[in-house]
Amino acid sequence: MPAKILVVDDEHDLELLIRQRFRRAIRDGELEFSFAHNGLEALAQIESDVEIAVVLTDINMPHMDGLTFLAKMEEMNLPTKAVVVSAYGDMDNIRTAMNRGAFDFLTKPIDFHDVEITIIKTLEYVNQLRESRRAEEYRIAKEAAEQNYERLRELEALRDSLTSMIVHDLRTPLTSFIGGLESMTVMGDLNEDQSECLDIALTGGYTLLGMINDLLDISKMESGLLQLEYNEIEIMALLQRSVNQVAALASNKNLSLIVEDCPDLPQLKADQEKLERTLTNLLGNAIKFTPTGGTVTAKVDASHEPQMLLFSVIDTGEGIPDTAFERIFDKFGQVETRQSGRKLSTGLGLTFCKMAVEAHNGRIWVESELGQGSKFSFLIPLQPALT
């Protein structure tokens, strides 16, 4: 960008002289001149264009003289420097101009060679001044950002600690509540309506307990405190147990819940409880968003990648827009479907799934097409990585 220079002088012929003298620098885009005929006009231009670097100003002008203009410029504290060019070059004027922030003082009649040299020196000074200011502003902004970030971390730690404490305290009475409901099944015969109400209450209790466990484990995984417990797993039995946990939900919606058999599976060593909850969350999520009469399928495949195992949960729901594929794994993420315009809340289940799979050094993803259903898949190693 050209260096911007403002000339403040009530001699109208001066503009033509300057444009002729600096025509090559103007043509080559090195300098850009603007003109004002008194201090008031000059102040207005400076206020509207902060890129003005150098001001060449006369002293004796109407409306506002050059020395008053210098004082106003000094008050504005801009990274701009003025050079006085005046026929009134006595010591009083020079002293006053320098005290009011002038970078230099040239006398008329104008020696354009001196003007050119002075402009170069003034631009060098202004560039250094602006660079210094930028560095200082960056330092101040960086310190403020670091302080804000540290404060945010402290607040987040306090929030997480409080949340963990509250959620942990909720689990004990909820477990007692579920235990009390379960004990009712052996205390005597219940009629059909009573059994149905009890099943609804137990299902809600188990769902809430699962959410609490997910939230606690997510907090542990985020802080790096969760340790996986590796053991040998019977893969099809794991898949079937997960399906059994959501069978009642599928039955209530008249959904077909299918487990595809896969013989000759290799041995898997992983955290059984975390994988079972991952599969249960994916199945529950599929059931939640699949309309009545649809199908949810669970399958496993050992041929997808060497030394890896691929689990998949496939539904015939309304699908997910591709713009939401990453966001869907966020805490309490919401996905708006284009077909119905509804916002689907994914809660904590998918967040837990992602973190549990990644804790096994695996990866999870979703494939979906609106109106065609969704397929959630995750890959995990057959054996834990050596540490």
C-alpha cells in the first residue's frame, strides 16, 4: 500500500507543485497525497483515515492555524507525525511546534529535495512507531487472552467438580429407587396395568442411571482419569447382551431388532463394560430415531481391517444431514433434520461412545442419507496397544 501523506496549506498552487514533484512516486504507488486548506479540514481527514502517516503543515492558515492543529493532533495520540513547512521559521515557532509533537521543521521557500528526504525519515519513524504499537497491543491482548483463558479453565474445573459431585450424589438414591422397584416384582402378583406401570418406571430409572454413568465416565475420560479394564470378550455374546437391554424399547415401537450372526470371529481383548454400554447407546439412539415399524440391525465384521474389529448399528430412520456428522458426537448436540424441521437432541450417549472408542485407540463415525436411515460404525483393535 502507498504511504499516505496529508498536506495542510492554504496555498492552492502547492498541490499542483507537489503532484508534479512526486509524480513518479504517486504513479508507482509509493506515495499517496491528500490536501487540506486549514487545520479544521486536516483534523477531519485524520479522523476519517487512520492510515495517514505523515502530515506536512503550514503555520499561518485561516480557521485553525498550524500550531493549534499540532496541539489537537497531539491530543489524538495517533501513530502519525507532522512536519512543519512554513515561512515563519523563528525560534519561538520552531520550539512550540516541536513541543507539540512535530517531527521536523522546514522553512519556505520550499526545497523539495529537503522535503523528500524529510518525508523518508518521517515515514521510517512512523513505521517503527506503528510496529512498536502493534507489538504492545499484541502483548496486552495476549496477556488478557491468557488471563481470560486461565480464568475460564478455573471456572470450568469448578463447574465440572460441582457437576461431578451432584451427579455422583444422584446415583446412590437412584440405585435405591431402582432396587425398590425391582423388589416389588417378588412381593406379590401384579395385575397387567400395575406391571406395565412398573416396567415404565424401571425403564426410566435404568435410562437415567445410564445417563448418570455416562456423564461421570465422560468427565473421567476428559480429565484422563478413566482406566480401561481389559479382558477377553465373547463378541457375539457381547452383541446379544446389548441388544437384550434395548429389546423392550424396540418392542414398544414395534421395531424389528436384528443381530446378524458372524461365525469364526477372532479373540477380542477390551473393556467389556465400556463396549457394552457403547453398543447399548448406539442401539438405543437408533431405536429412538426410527419410526414405528422400522428395523434396527446390529452386526460385527472382522474382515474390514487387519487386527481390527468393526461394529455397526444400522437403522431405517429419517437420517442425518451430512453437515451434522461431526457435531452429532458433541455433548447435548442437536441436529435439525431437513425433512421434518425437528431438532434431534443426541444427549450424552454418542459423546460417551466416541470417547470410549477412542480410549481403545479406535475410531467412530456415521454414514447417513436423509430419508434412508443411518449407520453408526466403530473400529477397535483386537488387542490393546503395548505401553
